[in-house]
Amino acid sequence: EQHTVEVGKKYVDLTPSEFDLLAALMTVPGRAYSRLELLDRIQGVAYEGYERTIDVHIKNLRSKIEQVPNEPHYIQTVYGVGYRFVRAQ
């Protein structure tokens, strides 16, 4: 099973976790999701891991889909909440 997305005019391969995370964020663009909500959606409710694991997945995902990963346009941090996806203009 492939986990490929089109970014601009190129195709980018994602890991299954990155793909599931992006799909979860894109469910309702603009909505902020907590780390725990995102972990539940990509790992399952029974996942006992560390909540900050999601930060690593976000960092890796940004490095693949953002033009400037340190200045994200698509996946934004919502301080005190978590992350949200913003559609391209």
C-alpha cells in the first residue's frame, strides 16, 4: 500500500503514520487537534505511548511537505492546544 501525496507539482512518499496523521488533520481543515486526539487517531485509543511522540511525526511530516519546514504553512502549531491543517490559498 502506497502512502503518497502530491505537494505542488511533485509526489512525496510518507510513512503510514505520517499519512494517517495528515489525513486526520485534513478531516476538518482549520480545526485544532490536541496531541492526544491525533495519537488516538493514528495509533488507536489503546496506545500507551508518550504524548509528545506526535511532535516527532509532525516534524518529519513538515520536512516532507513544507517549503520551509521551520516556517510551516500547511501544518501550524496552535499553542496550548496542538496542531491544525490550513489549506493552500
